[in-house]
Amino acid sequence: MPAAGKIKVMEPTFTDRVKQVLKSIPYGKVTTYGQVAMRAGNYRAARQVVRVLHTSSKKEKLPWHRVINRQGKISLKPGAGFEEQARLLSKEGIPVSETGQVDLDTFLWCGDPDPFAE
DNA sequence: TTAGTGACAGGCA
DNA sequence: CTGCCTGCCACTA
């Protein structure tokens, strides 16, 4: 028997779950950092979601552009990815104002599409 | 190990 | 409407 010491079953970290959530965001929708954090298990870990995007979006293919802040706007600054995100969103049919404002009432992904809701 | 980080959120003026 | 402040969390160096 190999002295396998401790085989710790590492649960996915919060960050890993965030990635999973990001992959679950449907095309043509957006969500907020808080929403992602909430679906990942901690609505207060919005800051952590930020970190995930910072760290993972550079190495992994995540729909990071579908994540905006609670105000419904792109948090990135012009010249720091703002344009790219706005472009990607508009490409998915999501109108983006010049200020980066998106209509959350229409495009916010509530995580649970309700076909009967109007 | 400790300290620092950060593309937030919410409250208040 | 905007701006400033605080709380908040889990990861990274």
C-alpha cells in the first residue's frame, strides 16, 4: 500500500464554483457579480468573483463579458477592456449604452428562466 | 505564516 | 443623478 498519506477530497473552491456558474450563463443574458457569488454559494463574495475573473479569464475561456455590476453597467474602464466587453455583449444582442449601461430588467439572468413569467 | 488584493454591494450625503 | 465610505469574502504572493 502506498503510503498515500492523506487523500483529501478537496471540494471545489468557491472560485471553481464561480467558473461553473459563469459557464451556466445563457447566451444573450448578463448577470452581476453578486448574482454569481450568490449562485456560487456566497452572495457576499462578490469581491471574490472579481478575483476569479481576473485570474481565470486570462487562462480559461469564460464568458466573463456577461458579468457586470449591480448597477447594470460594465465595471471595466475605457481602455481596460470596456470596449471589448461592450462589443461582445452587443454582439449577443444586448444593447450597451456608451456609459456601459445595460438594461438589467430585460437582460439580467435570474438564474432560473421562467417561461411563464412576463 | 501573515498581509494584501479586488472588474463589488449597499448605505448615506 | 453622483461620489465617498464601509463591509465583505476567499484567494494569492
